[in-house]
Amino acid sequence: MRILVISDIHANLQALEACLAAFPAHDVVWNLGDVVGYGANPNEVVARVCELGSVFVRGNHDKACSGVGDLAGFNPVAAMAALWTQKNLTPANLEWLKALPQGPVKPDDSLDLACVHGSPEDEDEYLINVHDAAEPLTHPVAQCTFFGHTHLQGGFAMNGTGVQNLHPSYRYVNQAETIELQLASGTTYMINPGSIGQPRDGDPRSGFALYDTDAAVVHFYRLPYDIAGAQQNILDAGLPPRLAERLSGGR
Ligand code: ZN
């Protein structure tokens, strides 16, 4: 089975459209949350992800923007964007966001795979470094758990020798690129497909991943998109300009 794993679209329609046109052949789509928040096109993005598939976990922005969660932990810019999003979502999309399930979700009983937004223990926790990843890898909910939230593509692996950081290192900055990661048996993984709508690893290209279960290979992707268009939509919507600026640098 070929599982397309996507996360953190953040209402960035230009990024999602570019990805939709470039997604590799896949059987199912697993969405790790933060469909909305920050970007200017939440309704259009919700419509498209609903067409893509039915496996979701909710993200902290999905909660805040739909009123399930509060704005605790949100900086002023993120909070402004969440309130803007809440005001601009259609009632149907608001209800859809409210109903998104909390991770971990194990979408397929025949596969030792799980989906979370932050970490299995706490959907709002950031797994940024090997120290953060030690606990979920020591007591894993699956051999491989897909997570988002940090907007940092890559992840972590643990075998007998400790926790290792997995960081795809690409050669280019402005063209589509793919990097493969072969998973090993006897090793547990936390894999982050990267963020489609607001990458934060210094690479402004959209990130996503495909997991081929037969080959046990994760394919990481980076894809350029119309950043200027997404920025213009953010400014036209009256959202904080900082949310437009950060897309250029991937920060
Ligand atoms: Zn996010």
C-alpha cells in the first residue's frame, strides 16, 4: 500500500494546489492536522482535503479555530489568525473541524502504523530534538508513528543504540526533489512528512511524504509553489503581514 502522509497545510491554498498536482500515485491519504490557521483560504483547503481522504487527526490550530480548544499557548499573531479563521469558516466547515479526532489514530489494523499531531502522549507536544523523541520511541504506539506540529520534515529512529535524528538533506532550493528513507526492522520511528503550508526548516518548499508499506520506504518530497500568491492572499485578507513574510524564508 502507498500511503500519502500530509500535515500542517494551514489554509495555504497555493501550496496545496501545487501539491495536489504533484502528489505521487497513492492508495490512501493520512492527514496529521492543522488543516487551517495562519493562511487565508481555510474553506477552500477544507473542501480539497475532504476530497482527498477520510483519515485525519486534529491539530492545535484546528482546535483553536473551531473553538474546541482555547488560545492558550498561541502567540498574538497566531491568536489573531485563529480568530480570523473562526470568523471566516462556513458553519459546515466549523462543524467538520470540531469533529476531527484526537490522535493517536491507527488507521489500518493490518499495519503497525499510527498518526498523531504532536506526540502520542500529548497532541500539543512538540517533538523537536532527540531528547523530546526518546519517550515516544521507548514506549511506541506503533513501529512507525507519523507526526506533524513542528513543521520540520524528517523525524527520529531508535534501535538498541539510542535515538537518531533523521533529517533529509536536499541539494536544491527551487525545484521538486525527493529523498528516500529505508526503514529497518527492529527499529522504531517517528516520521514527520513536513508542512505543506508553512515549512519552518529554512526550506520554503512544501513538504510531504509517501510511505510504501511493501518496500518499507518513506519518500520525502519538497515542492516549490506560488509563495507570492499565498502571501498576497494573506495580506488581502487583513491577516498579520508576518504570516506572509515568513513563507519566503521557510521559517
Ligand atoms: Zn502547524
